[in-house]
Amino acid sequence: RFPIRLVESGPAAGALAGCRRAEKPAVGRLAVLPFENLTGDASLDWAGAAFPAVIIEQASGSTHRFPYPASDLRAARLSGALHALEGYVTRRGARLVYHAVLENLATGRMDGVFDAESALHAGVAEAADSVARALDPSARPFGTRNAAAIEFWGRAIVSVDAESKARELEQAIAADPNFGAAYTDLVEVWLARADAARWADGVQRGEQRAGQFNEFERARFQVAAAGARNDANARREALLALSRLVPADIETLRVLDQYEVAARRFPSAVELYRRALSIEPANAAVLNELGYAEVYNGNLEGARQALERYRAIQPDDPNALDSLGEAHFTAGRFAEAEKYFLEGQRMAPRFQGGVDLLKGAQARVLQGNLSGADELYSQFEKSRGGDPVAGLRRAQWLFLTGRAPQAMAAAEAASKGPNPEMNAYAFCHLALWSMDLGDRAKASGYAAQAAQARSPAIRRLAALSVAEAGGAVPGPVGDLGRAMAELYARNAAAAVPTLALLYERSQPTIDGEVRTLYAWALADSGKREEAKLLVTRYFQPLGLQEDSLLAATLFPRFLALRKSLGVN
């Protein structure tokens, strides 16, 4: 399974299962812990936060170490760190004394001990600089030497609520208006609170000063600013710039890679994933993501090799087998896909709710073995005892396997239950399927009954079914619904611009429905070669997602499009 959200995360867990000898990483992860304040004065907590944070920024340009914050030693070990930098702050008269220890987490040995001093309210950056340069002689300068700015920034780090953090960061900016890290952190505070006015103000002020930031802090700020504005292209460019400044930071590469996959720049994504693996050859998460990028790029063998390496590293992880199954399914290699899915199901029958049985059934039906696929589907149903939507799941299974009359009968039966909301959900199925089968009159009747739903999720589907049937829509139907209505009204050309935009915005991992609709619109508009490109890659219609109705409805059309367009 491939992660589908673009989320900047901390270092992924890298514990290796089994007793295989792991490939030695080219870069060592360095977890930097908060320094304990042993002065007895809580007002100096900021120093124990600012000191390691300065070290992280300064050492982030290292080519052989990847420094990152970790809350404690347990978190450091879970994140795959080879070393941890930990320590404490004490007071000697009017001075602060910092004691740092570099611990090798594999051996428990101390690989380095560092001591530094500063005045109570000045010189923290200079003290941290001495430790950063001991770790890496090429450490970059910190973004400010202003003592007051650093103290306020440190106070922001230890503040527990957004208003306090923002207040301290504003004071840091007032002390040094060219302190880039403070602007970035301020924007991120208000982004987390979804306070658009205040993050926009932070972005605007930061952009006015960005020319004075050091190169690293400018790149970090540009990443945050582009993210705030939801400007994917600007964010990609900022991430590219940042990745060049943090050559050992695999997490920045992974975020950048997910942008490349989302934009369907698959060759670039593959190259970046391979760059990440040159840093950490045994990173299972990166190998998994590379596998998907390779198969989207049309290289099934490259995908198989990456995913088999993932499987070798974590032999007890059923997700490796699930990913191998999905890669082969995507490439149309259904026998191999089935083998992997069922092997994964045997390893972990409850993995993701038993979904590998359902995936195996879909792979089997596409090999022409309908009775065998039904057997697997029945096993899946049995494993899901008590599933409240079992009847409609079966109806979807019947429809996508080409048995529309039986599917309609199953949905009719499901519409007569004691739960009005589930009945409305069944009528959504009946309306969409009637429309797909060309019976607008029946579709209108079913859609009117579907519109009685109260649940927002079912009302959205009801609105979609009413729109397709040409009735008065009881709620917002969205661009997708309007485009589908144009298609069912045989006005494909009108649907093309909307579907092109929806396709561009969709994630390749979950784009099956919109890709099918776009191909349908292009084919019916006479743009067969463009349509052909959209149906070369298979998608899996049924899963345990909240709703599979649209996918089940469109999958037979996807197969018909492949056939009519001459895609083998």
C-alpha cells in the first residue's frame, strides 16, 4: 500500500525485522534530544531547547549525518537513529554550561563528549556553534547572532499553546527582523491553527525580508509559504532548493517525491527515490514508495525488485506482499497479483480487514475465472461477519463482474431493510446503475428515493444520482457530478475540461474513477489516442474505503474502453 497524503513527517521508523544483516546506510541518523535544564531556574528552560535546535540547523548541511529532533531516547531508537546527542544545562555563576554526549545507540558507547559555555542571556549560538562544528567541520552559520532573538525563539519552542508561541516569535522577529527561522515557525503556528489571516500576514512580512535570510532559512521559509498558499509548483521548487542544502535529509526527499508522484512526473520521482536509497539503502518505506513510482512509470521489473528488497528487509510485514500484489495488478499481471495477495492473506488474515481476499478475487476474475473469484469473494464475506453493508458490497461485486441484473436485484433487496439511511444508500446504487444501463426513467425514480437520506455522505451520493438522472439536485453535486451528467447526456466534449482538471488534481494511487471518466469523455469526443493513454494502467475498484459505489459502477466501462481503444 502506498501513502496517499502529502504529509511532512518526522523520520520514519527504521527497525529491521529478522536476523538479516542490514545494508549499511551511507548516512547516519543523528537524533538530537532536548537538553535538560538542571539550573533549578525554570525561566531558563528556553536555553535547553534553543541550544540543540541551533545545532540541528547548523549541522543540517552534513553529507554524512542527518540531524533531527527527537523527544527522548526511545523515540530516537524507534526512528532508526544511529546516534543520539543528549545533554543538560547547568549554571555556574553568571554563565550557562552545556554538557553534550554523543551516544552510539547500537553499542551504547559514548562516541563524543562536548562542553560549551555562554552568558546567561547571550552567546547561545556561539556555544552551539562549537558543538555543531565538532560534529561536522562544515557546519553552516546559524541564522542570527542576536541574543535576544535566540532567547525569544527558544521560549517559543517550549511554549505549549499557539498564542504564547506566536507572541515569543513576534518578539524574536522584533529583535532581529532578518531572522528567517522565526518567520517560518510563525507561519507554521498559524497554519496549524488554520488562521488564514495571520499566516498570510506572516508570509507577507517574511517575503519582504527573505532576501536577508541565510540560504537555508530562506529555503525553509519558501517551503512553508508555498504550502500555506497551496501552491504545489512553488512548493516543489522550494523543496528542490531545500533538498540541495540538506543532502542527508531523506525526509525532505520523500515529501518532494510525493509531489512528483502526485504531478505524475514519475521518472523524476524514481530518480529522487533512488537518491534517497543512496542515503539509506534499507529504508523499507522508501523502497515501498519506489515500487509504486516504478510501476506508474511503466517499469514493473523495477517495481518488483524494489518491493522484493522491502520484503527481504521486513519479511514479516504483510504490506510488502500487498504492495507486490498491487504493483502486478496495476500492470495487468493478474496471476502474479493474486499469488501475492493470497500469500499476504495467509501471513496476516486480519491485515486491513482481510482486504487481500477481496483484492485476490478481483485479480482472479480478470484472469477469466469467475467461479473461482466468487469463491474468494465468499471467503472475504465470511471473514467480515457482521458487516452492515455486506448486501451492498455483494451488489457492487456483482455489478463490476458484469452481472448487472443480479446486482440490481441485490441492491433492491438491500433497499428494503429497517435502516432508512442504508435504504437510501441502496437507492443511490440503483439510480446510478439504471442510468449506466440507459434507463433514465427508472434512474429518476430511484434517485428521488435516494434523496430522502439525512446523512451528509449519503446525501452527496444521492445528489450525484439525481444529477445523472437529470432531476432537481437536492444538494451540492460538485464538478465530478456535473461532468458525469454531461457524459450521460451524451455531451462528452462539455465534460472534457472539467475532467481534465479533476484528473490533474487527483492522486495517481486513487485516480481510477476520474481517469475512467476522463478517458470516456475523450474517446467520445474523438480523442482516442489521448484516451488510450489513460486506460493503460489498471486500478482496483473494490476496497474497504468508505464507498466503492462509483468505482464499481465505472470499472466495467473501464474494461470496455480498453477493448474499444485496442489496449492489450
